[in-house]
Amino acid sequence: MTPTLRRLLPGVLAALLATLSACTGTFREGTPLVLLVATGPGDAPSRVLAFLAEPPGPATPRRVIPLTSADLAPDLTLPLRDWDWVDREASAVGPGLGRTRLVALASTTGSATAARTAFLHRYDVATFDPDAPALVPVDAAPLALVRAGLWNDAAFPVAAGVQAPLEGACLVGVAVNGTGRYVALLDRRAACRSGETEVGLHVIDLVAGELVWSSTPDDVAPVRPYVEQRENTLDVWLRTPDGYDWHLLDLATRTLSARRQGVSGSTFVDATAADGARWVLIDARLRAVTEAGSGAPGEASASGTDRRFVGTGPDLPVVITGGSDLVVHPDPLRPAWSPRGRAYLDGVTDVPDQLTYLVRSGAIDTLDLLLLDPAEPLARVVSEVYRDPVDAPLLTEPRRITMFRPRPPPTP
């Protein structure tokens, strides 16, 4: 940490902890807000950087400052593909207790099957100190899932009655349940080599040390896994002749629910939760899927297979990153605003603050969901809050962004 940052932080943290409300922000236990950004090219080890998000003052705009230029995860020897929080939402584990343990998937995606390797990393941030930022590894070494394209039976043997992943596993997505016991993994072969069509969804039990459930090859949608932590269920989108059916897998019993709802289409890009519903991006249309219906035909939306939903909330707008622009819908049943022409790689939403943080090459922007107005240009509520210095850039190749609030220091 530079001397300048060290001088700034005590005052910054005191102001953050004392702030009860500021513009769109409201106080919540665990302030300040820390952003974690994974950076690095697709074929090299990723670095994880930490940034402090300051709320706006009476006469100053919101800003984001680096806590340190050091890599907080030097044990990441592979590119980071995805991450999730064991305690993703405070409602699942208790007020003020959310987001203390991070699960990260790192993998190579070589075209040759023998070049594919994947590791699972777990980090604890329960004692994270913004004045000395660090991610504490939970394990002495990362958990090896795939080696040279083969499922690592030695670490996670296949449970009886479960089909082992075929040779050439290409792991690119991860989700975890609310206790950290069950981890769901997306195996999407096209991410490693164009033309490979196999898609799989695998579940490992970290307590038993087994692969306890796996889909059959190419029967699930190629979308990021999602675990509803309050219900301990995994979304499973099973392929049908004209689209996909939404099911839930009970992680404790590994039983699959009956069909909850179907959605038609062929190019299924992403899905995300919105309370009891799911927002689905399929064939460049946005669909709201509930047990009562599938929102057909859906609103025209973002195209391209690299698109990703940014989780917001059931009463908040729909935000989609990827491609060369930002696409935002007031809700899933209304047309999108005119796209914002910036290539955002990823985003994360501070739901109580109704503010989305968006990462792009060299910068972090905010999207103010509270002030969005369909009658106004989208650019009016997008603000740059961090830009790389020319002489010491940090975000030359950002990949993923997430956030958490460290526990406040104990009261003397």
C-alpha cells in the first residue's frame, strides 16, 4: 500500500462507518464496501485486486480507490473463470453475516483435451482488514478437479450410480450452496474448442469428498449454474425438442423436481434468479420464467454468447453485460434502453444501495438503478468512479468483479 493510501484510509473508513445515508445509499452492517476484481489474459494466471468504494459526500461524487496494487490471490496459477459466495446473501445466514467465504473456479481451456485442468479455490474474508487487505486460503492447496482433461477420481471419486464426466472436461462456471458443502460446476466443451457440443452439470460434496450428481452429456443448457441458497436447490435446465425445461435439484437428496416451466428457443445464453422467478436470455430475447408462465415471446434484448446477467433483484432493472455495449431493461416485460456503447466484462450490484458496479478495460463505472428513467439516456446514470493511472494500470484485462462488506472492527 502506498503512503498516500495509508494516510487516506483511516479517515475514509471512519466516514464510511459513520454514514447513515448518502444519495442512493443506506447504512448496512459491515460497511465499507470492497470490490474484488480478477484480472489477466485468458491463458495466464489471474490476479485478484481489491478496491474500496466510498459513498458520496455532501459535495463529492462517489469514487473507488485501490486498497493495494498487490495480488491478493497469488495461489491462482490458472485463469479464474467464475466465483460465488458461500454466504451470498445475509438473508440466508443472518443479518450482517453474509459474504465471508469465496469459492473460485480456475481452469485452462485448451483445445487439446489433455491441456484442460481445473482447480477449486476457497478464501475466507471474515477477518478482512482494508488497511492490510488479504484473502485467506481455506485449504493448504487448491482442490484439483480436472487434470489433463480427466476428472480427478483420486480427490473426488464418483459416487455409486453417478456417471463420470467424459474425457476433456472443460469447467467454466461455479455455484455453491449456503453451507459450502455442495459445489455445482458447469462443463461446457465449446468454451475449450469450437464445435464441441457437450454440456454437463456436475455436483461435488466437499464433506464426503465425492462427485455426487452429474447430468448425462449434452442434456442441460450451457448456462452458469445457480444455487438457491435458502432452499438448497440447484437450477437444472433440461434440453427438450424445442427448448429447455426448468427443474430444481434438491442438493441434500439429489432428487430432481418435476418440470416447473418450459422455455422455447435454441441459443440459451444465461439465466439468473429474481426472487421466485428466473430471467432467461435466449435467442436474443429476455424472458421472465415463473411456475405460472414463461413470458413468451419475451422482449428483444442482447445478442451474443458472451452476454451475462448482472444479478440485481426482483423489483430492480435487468442488467446485461458482455459484447460491445450495456443493455438494461426497466423490467423483463419492457423494452431495453438504448445500449450504452462500452464493453463491460462483468458487473455486481449492491442491492440495498441500488447501484451496479461495472468493470471494463482500465476503469470501473457505476450504474444508478434508483435514478434510471426510460425517458432519459442511459448515459445519464452511468458514472466513471475509477480509472487506471497511465503510469500504473491495474485493470488492463479485467475478467470478473464481485463485492463484500468486511465485518466492522470490534467496539472498544
